[in-house]
Amino acid sequence: MKVLGEIKQRANDFCYGLEVKKMLAKDRIKEIKEDNRGIAVIEIILILVIVLGLVLIFRNNLKTMIDEIFSKIKGNQKKIVAPLS
């Protein structure tokens, strides 16, 4: 009988330990869900992905637009520099 009582006590201790671990795990999961420290990093990464996607989609249009802007700058260079001479 003494052995049976010892086994019951060990089983109860084991179950109690599992319950404590279960409660601690629930508390930790709740803390993780409420933690929002990494949200800013995720937002920045998503914005970068969107911007890079737009650049890849419209790269031909952007290239022609930039080439036109630089050709206008080079064409107007003499008009800008002439009064300074």
C-alpha cells in the first residue's frame, strides 16, 4: 500500500508540474501576442518590397523619363552658364 500511495503522490506531482508549465506557456503566448516591437521593421520591409516591385514594373518608363530629364539639363546648360561668363 505504501508503494501505491507513493506512485499516486508522484503522479499528482507530475500532473501538477504539467499544469504549472501549461499556465506558464499560456502566459508566455499571451505576452508574445501582445508584443508589437517588431511591427515597425515589418512595415519598412513591406514598403521596400512594394517600392522595388514598382521600380521593376515601370523600369522602362523610368529610364526614358530620366534620360529625357538629363538631356534637357544638358541642352539648357549653355543658357545657364552663359550669364556667368
